[in-house]
Amino acid sequence: MQGAVENPDQVIPKDDHILLTARDVTVRFGSVIALNGFTVDIPRGVIGLLGPNGAGKSTFIKASLGLIPRNGGTISVGGLDPQTQSLRIRDDIGYMPEHDCLIPNVSAVELVSYLGQISGMGPRDAMQRSHEVLDFVGIGEERYRLVKSYSTGMKQKVKIAQAIVHDPSLLFLDEPTSGMDPNGREEMLDLVRRIGATGKTVIVSSHILQEVERVCEHAIIISDGRLVRDGKMGVLMAGEEGLFNITIRGVPKALEGFVRALGGVCDIVEKTDEGTNQVALSARGCGDGRRVFALSKEHGVQVRGYVPDKMSLEDVFLQAFQGGGSRGY
Ligand SMILES: Nc1ncnc2c1ncn2[C@@H]1O[C@H](COP(=O)(O)OP(=O)(O)OP(=O)(O)O)[C@@H](O)[C@H]1O
Ligand SMILES: [Mg+2]
């Protein structure tokens, strides 16, 4: 979204690939260690922050905003330290907290405009911008109603609107789809995608792995206050090299002949019958696929799919937690 009101407080450099760096960050609440030597480099883009309940996701977000102090380690957001330069950084960061943060007895348009003024806009610009961001998130005439009359889904949208009112470069969304029905979640994911498409970096925490898989370009998995895995989605989800998933369609006898012949030239690691006329295979060592297609012609069957193996984010997650570390998801 290109704001009509330019953000004069942009402090985050436009071109650095890595936007946020955390090194050995520790945050304690009494005897609880919420972040325990957490280290990560976060690039630009739409970034998923994943982890079980109590993993430290919200703590990391708050520490990156300078809302809570660190007990050790360093955080740099666009070269600035959120602990010592928190006001400057917050001018260029938007934050949608996990829990309800809206003032109930004002209308959405007043609330968002008021928060725009707190961010340094004049009253007229703030009101114009409030209308723009409420349009963007899909709040219509309801914007003149008191926030306390809103559904959970509408409140979540207003929470996003207040986070982007000052046109920040970096946005933290803490569980934006929490409490929403499937349609509301779809709308919210679409919003995240649209915000990401404007060139802003969006760091979004979520429990729903399929959501992160669909909208994020990069994921960070955190557990017990430590980084478990991170990387580009395509790299994290790449399956075993050389393993292909093949779907074949044909009459049962032809299918049988094809599978037997394929088994003679490469290693079939899994075979699933999908009805009487289709079979799904996972096979290793089939080379560039020409052999598979030649055999299919020979046996009078049709290759419906021939794709490299790919893991779901759920597989990645489970693999990351093999051997313990998770407090249950
Ligand atoms: N203000 C606080 N006082 C005491 N303990 C806290 C406080 N905030 C967080 N904690 C503890 O720190 C740990 C990390 O909490 P955090 O809220 O960062 O986890 P999370 O990954 O966001 O979890 P969730 O998925 O449930 O939102 C938890 O054990 C939590 O109970
Ligand atoms: Mg949380």
C-alpha cells in the first residue's frame, strides 16, 4: 500500500538484505527464561515465526520493539538497538499485539486517526490516513461505530490498520488470525500478502503451519527460547534429493505391468493405490524422467504427475522437534 502520507521517520535502510539481527539474546521473567541465547538473522519479506505455546515468539517480538528489556545479547533492527533507540525505531515499525489493544468506546476511524497523531502526524493527515488504511483492511461504514460493537474479525482488522497507519517499513503481527473463522482467516492472510507485496517486511507469528506455508517466504522455528530452524521456505521444505512423486493412470493390468517395469530400473520406495485406475509412487533414481515417460508409453499408461519430493511445513516442524525440545503443539 503506497501511503498518501509519507513516513518522515523512516529509519530502517531500504536496501539491506538482513533487516533484523539477534545475537545470543536472553530475556528472563523471574525464574522463567523466555529467550535463551536466541540468535537469528531475519531478511526482508514475509517471515513466519513459528513455535509451540510458550516458545518465546511474543517475547522476541516485544524485545525487538524495545518494549521489554534484554538480560543479555544484542538486537539490531536496521542497525539500531531497540533497547536504547526504541522511540526512533518504533516510528518505523508497526505492531499488532497478540491480545486486545483497542480502546472500546471510540469509533475505528477516530481510534486509528488518534494513533496516527501519536505517531507524529497532523490531525488532518492522520484522519486521511485512517480512512485509507481502514479501506485497505476492508472496514467499511462500520468504521463510524464504536469498536466495542465489533466482531473478533473486525477487531483484528482494526488492529492491523493501527499498525500500518504511520506507513512503517517493518511490521510485527502477533497471531493475526487468532480467534477468527475460516473466512476471516483467509481475509487476514490475503491482507498479510498484500502488505508484503508493497515491499514492507512482515514478521508474522502463527500456530497454523498451513497458513505460514501459504503466505511466508521464510520461516523461523523457535522452541524453549532458542532457534530450532530457519530458512527460505523452498529450502526448508525441499524433500529428499532425487526422490520423485509419480502419479500414473491406466487400466489395472497396464498399471501393474508399468510398476513392475519401473521397479526394474529405479527404486520404488512407496506405492499407494488411488482407486482401481490410478497409482501414486515415490521413486528414487529415475534420472531425468525420460525413462518413466518411455515406460509409460510402452505400457499404455498415462503419467499424471512427476514432481520432486517436497515436505510440508508440518513435516519440517516435526523433524525439527525430533528428539524433544517441544512443549507440545
Ligand atoms: N510478563 C511475563 N511474566 C512472566 N512470564 C512471562 C511473561 N511473558 C512471557 N512469560 C513466559 O515466557 C515464556 C515465553 O512466552 P511467550 O509469550 O514469549 O511465548 P509465545 O511463543 O508467544 O507463546 P504463545 O504461542 O502461547 O503466544 C513462557 O514461559 C511465558 O509463560
Ligand atoms: Mg505469543
